[in-house]
Amino acid sequence: MAALVLFGGGGDLAMRMLLPSLYFLEHDGLLADGLKIIGAARSDESRDEYVAKVRASVEGKAKADDAWSDEAWSRMEARLDYLAVDATSAESLKPLKDKVGDGACTSFLAVSPSLYARIVTAMRAAGLAEADDRVVLEKPVGRDLETFREIDDAVADAFSEQQVFRIDHYLGKETVQNLIALRFGNTIFEPLWNNLSIDHVQITVGETVGVGDRWPYYDEYGALRDMLQNHMLQLLCLVAMEPPSDLDPDSVRNEKVKVLRSLRPVTHEEAERVTVRGQYVAGTVEGKPAKGYDEERGAASDTETFVAIRADIDNWRWAGVPFFMRTGKRLPEKRTEIVIQFKPLPHSIFDNDRGQVQANRLVIALQPEEDISLSVMNKKPGLDQRMQLQPIQMSLSWGQNDKESRPPRRRIAYERLLLDALNGDSTLFVRRDEAEQAWKWVDEVSDAWEGAAFKPKDYAAGTWGPQEAQYLLSRTGRQWNTGDA
């Protein structure tokens, strides 16, 4: 790969995530010799000005991780170049093609998806969509199945499916990849990974921040399209998919598509029973007053900032096992986790246990800290005549068995994904039919809300959504994980 072009190379995503990720890859010696990194954006600035901005963005993150090296920066700086372009104009992109040269190019579109169709058309005309070139697309592509297909059809006119890398940065997280290792690299879990042993699954993506000045974007998408359609359904697929025959990209993605096709549609008759829509109103988050969504927006809106859904997967492995998903803004804490709740013991042999025997629970935490822990029952120390039990947490995270070892640096998820894109490995990227199936199911949910005239319920900022989100589980005798041991 001769060059990596960052369209939107001066924007927030590039400066906050992509360029620091590339520096860390450089620091670790993982970038190929001769690879050029070219920022392309509308701003009329010189290469030196651009390089100075990149350094300012990268240096702070690198020093915070004790990974700053003048030598690594010198190598990174030598790769950097910049060109002011109108990415939607083939004429404007011709000088960029000259900078790339004759080798293959990976183009990362860190711009609004509404521009994708025009940009890839211009890239093709400018010679930046040749057979060995690749394009990386940031989510969300479209806002429903129809608009996704419109954009992706334009992408398909310029690039073959093998050249397209649709990114979901959650799939670059170390713990998400560890889920694959946990399931398919250990004999103790896979035999239990079914409706005979698992009671239910929870997936939570909680954010303390509000929408703020992003409301024009958020008003168009809402929590359903912004988070559930991509991040959460991808996590659900990794939990629920059948073992692939190997780790070939299509083998893994074939199994994920099967899960999405097995999702039970949500009808408008069932919308109120299996879904919850919410919108935050004024409250308190982390001890500070927080405005409501309508206040931030400056007018009333029916956009949901919280969604909780019960999803059912109609296949043999998961029949009868509900998957509960919830995500929202202005929640009490920043937390992303997957909870695998196993079924309780069919019979307790411990006299008078008074509920002390708790069902096993596997918690895969993605943020704020990455961790995998398994809750098991253990005898309480002591000489009591009757055995007393207590739950303990067994951490399955790196280095827990070697307290002297220094854990590896917590990588930015984009590091793995950028490296894979440069190497042509599409395992952790989303295939077109995958995205279509996800949009199809989400559109059914949206249509069900519309058909049932289902408006968002208010919830105070700093709470876990509307009370109906608690009822979603409590009416089945279950409850959301509180994060307590």
C-alpha cells in the first residue's frame, strides 16, 4: 500500500482518533516502509501548518500513555503530507492522485456520509478507485435501508465489495475481539452458550453526555439509528453467532448475517411491550445540573435520546432467550457492557440459603475500563456448621494472574481497524448484506413506533431512562445489571 489518504484530514475524527492511532502504529513499528499519509481537506493551509496541528493532537495523547518518542514522531512526520481539495470534484482530486503516485491507495472518508456518493464518483474519475485501491467508510451510512442503498450503490459503482471497508470502531476494541477468543478458544464456554444454560443477555451502552450542539445530526438519527443499528447489533451478532468454520473474513461475517436474519420483527402491535423510547429532560448528571434535550435544541422534538429493546433470535440455539439492549444519553454513568446471565441452579443443596446462591454471570465490560469477569459462588471463610456461600468475581483480563506484569497500553480501537484496512483484512468490517439486514430490522422498529404513534417518554437526566425500561425486564422477573458485585 503506497498511501493512506484521510479525507476530512483536519476534522475532529482525524485529529482525535485517526492520526493518534497512526502515530501509535508508527511507534510500535507496524506501518509499512514507504507508506505516505496524506491529509485532504478544504482548509487552505500549508504542509508545515498541517504537520504542526497533527503534532499538537498526537503529542498529548502519546505522552499521557508514556508512548511519546522523538524518533517515532520523526518517522511519522516524514510520512505526512497535506493537500487542500474539494473532494467532490474530480478535477480537484487530480493533484491528490499525483501525490499518491502509481501505488495502491487506501482512502478513509472521515466526512459526512451524505458526501460519500459524490466523493467516490470523483475518486473514480480521478483514478483513485483502481483495482488495488480501497475505501474505508465511517458509520452511519444512510439513515434507513433506502438511503443506505442509495449511498452504497454509488460506492459499488466505483469499488468492488472486496475493496470497501465499512468501519464500526466497536469491533476494534480488544475486549470485543476477546469475546471471540473466549467463546471459540475455550471448551468450557461454548457447550454452555445456548438456551439450555443462558437465561438472558443484556447489552448496555450508557453515556453521561448530552447531545449539545450536535442536535441537528441527532435530531435526524436518534438513539435507534445512531447507536443500536450499528454498535449494539454488532455486539449482539458476536454474542449470538454460530462458530465459523475459520477466521476467514467471509466465514465470520456469514455467521453474523444469519443472526440478523433470525431477529424477530417488531410489529406495531408489540412495540409498546418490547420497546421503550425516551428523551431526557432537565436533571443532574455527575453532580451537575443538566439541561433537557428540548432546551438544548431550542424547540420541542419527538427524537428519542434513549431506547431499550427486547430482541428475540428465532433459531435453535437462542429460542426463548431474550436479548435486552439499552442505550441513551444523559445516563448516570458511562458504561458499555455485555452481560451473559446464566440460569439459576435447578435445586440448591444448601440448607436455608435464603437466596444466597446466585446464578453465574459473565460480564464483558468495554468502557470505561475493559474487563471480562465471571461471577461464581464460593464458600465463606469460617467454621460455621452450615456452609455459607458468597459470590466472588473472577477476572479474566490480561495480567490478573501476574500482579508484577505491566498491562499493555490500552489501544485506540481505530489502531486495529486502520492496520487491518491497510493490510486488506476485512474480518472486523461490515459487509453490505450485514448492513442491509441491520437497517431492515431497525426500519421495522421505526415503522412500528410510527404505526403505534409511540412517543418518547420523559426521563430525568442522570437516571437510567424512563421507568418503562425497568418494567421491560421486571415484568419477566429479571432486572438490569447494576454493576455491583
